[in-house]
Amino acid sequence: RSENVAGHGSKEVKGKTHTYYQVLIDARDCPHISQRSQTEAVTFLANHDDSRALYAIPGLDYVSHEDILPYSSTDQVPIQHELFERFLMYDQTKVPPFVARDTLCAWQEKNHPWLELSDVHRETTENIRVTVIPFYMGMREAQNSHVYWWRYCIRLENLDSEVVQLRERHWRIFSLSGTLETVRGRGVVGREPVLSKEQPAFQYSSHVSLQASSGHMWGTFRFERPDGSHFDVRIPPFSLESNKDEKTPPSGLHW
């Protein structure tokens, strides 16, 4: 569902449904995933008795239906990923010939509040399309206060043939507690990705925490053209909302 934040006095923009899939990244593809500091992962908020604030499941990603290419294989294990055989079982009587194991059903049932996307925010500036998908991760108590965590996936797509490079990010983060934070920095996740006709897209995930149950973020990415000129690409504003019903964060993967 895509919901654009409407400005003061403007009409609300109605959203439309977008279908996204959780996918396993084949280990054989990882060496060819360029421009990334690491392969995409889905992160979770750790338990209170865990010293780590976050833990990650590498090789999981989100892909839009419009980016899916049909693929079939006669191999009983067509994807090399540590979770594939734990999640799926080969059944030649089915089309496609794989069925979900109880492990997958139980894992999705337990963790779906942190796996399902609620809103997709998308905006295009000068042929650079920015898609943002926020996920609520849960709340932690720290020093007698509550800290709320969100993960957000960002996809950058160059819809033009001209090569551009991302140079800077500029974020504004507003919290319901009344604080407004500004974040500026070089690139994203330690990279300054080049978007070309051959490799037009770049996707990454990051995290944000607030000492309030809701807020919102917006900002710009600064891109550089081959001639050295720069232009700013708008990041669509998106809400950071905590789930209405408090749930216990997942305790990890147990097989």
C-alpha cells in the first residue's frame, strides 16, 4: 500500500496495492552483488537478555512483483541458502514442486509482525526513483525510558540512461516527543553507488530509533552527473508508527 504524506491544505493522495516478496538470495549470486558493503539482510530486535541490540538473518531481501522474473528448475535444491531446505520441501506432485515445511509456517507465524510491510512510499525526481519501505521492529526499555526501533529499506533506481553517482544523504527525523534531528553524511552504508544503464538499481537497509512511539522521516539524496554538476533527489516522507498491540520481539531462530 502506498501512502504519500499530503502537505497542509492539499488533498490526500490515495494509495494503491504493491505486491512484495520475501526472497532468499542464492549464495552463488553473492560474489556478483556489486556496490554493497554486504549482502542484504533482515534484522530483528534482540531479546532483553541479549547484549546485542540487533541480530540479522543474512541473505533475505524484499523484491517487488514488477522485478520478478519467472524461473523454474528441475533441481530439488535450486537455491543455495542455509534456510532453503529448512523452509521448503521438494514435492514432485506440486506446481511449483515445493511446499512449506512446518518450520517455515511456524517462523512466519511467530515473526510476521516484523516481516510484513505495511506501506510503500515512492517518489521520482529527475528520473531517479526512490522507494522506501519502513518496518516496525519493537520497543526496548533502556534507563527507565522506552526506545522504539524501525528498519527501513531504500531502493534507488535510475530510470534514465545517464550515469549518476550518489554522493550525500540529508535526513530529517521528527519524533512525537518534539525533537527534530538532522543527519548529513557521505553516501549510504559506507558506499557511494553508481547508477548506470547496466546497473540501474541499488537497495539497502538501515535503522532508526526514537524515544517516542511514532514520528516521521524525510530528506534528500544528492547525486553527481558525469559533468560534475549535482542535483537533489527527494526522499518521500514516511511515517514511523509502532504497532498498536504490543508484541514481544522474536527470540531468534530455533530449529
